[in-house]
Amino acid sequence: MKGAVISMLVFVAWVQFMVKPAEAITCGEVDSDLSACVPYLTRRGGDDPPPQCCAGVIKLKNSAVSIADKKAACECVKAAAAGISDISEAAASSLPAKCDVQIDIPISKDFNCADIH
């Protein structure tokens, strides 16, 4: 009986070690993903976002899969956008389409992130 209890405790400890808890998305990650988009968003980079920007949008989409992550990423996007005084809302709202990406996180400084479901 004692051996079975020890085996069970070892198994439970092993499972806890092997199962990595999900890490929440951070604003540092979001900022890094979208930093290449700033010239496009401020209309200093032409009519189309650069490939590095679109790669970042795709990375953001793939990183923020849960509703909590999407809301957190949305708040990060809002904070970053608010810090860019000359951001073009038209460029921001068109960014996902320009990158041919469907993403549930609006690129906007005015979106209510609580509306993400």
C-alpha cells in the first residue's frame, strides 16, 4: 500500500512538471510584434505595410488565442496606439486586411476591448 501511495505521488508530481501553464500575452510581446507597423500606421511608410509588419500581425494572431489573451492584447494595442500621436485610424483599421489576416484584435486606440468575445 505504501508503495502505491508513493507511486501515485510521484506520478502527480510528474504530471504537474510536464503540464506547462499557459502564459498570458504581454504588452512587450504585442509591441514587438507590431513595431514594424509604425511607419505604415503613421503613413510614413507607403500605402502597404512591410512584410515584417504583416509577419508581426500573424504572430500576434497566433499568440492571442484565448479571449483573455485577445482582451489583453487589445489593451496593449490601445496603449501603444495612444502613444503614437500621428497614427492614422484608417491605416490602423485597414492593417489586418492589408496583411490578408483575419484577427479578432482591432488595431485601434478607440476600441472598447471589453467587447471582444
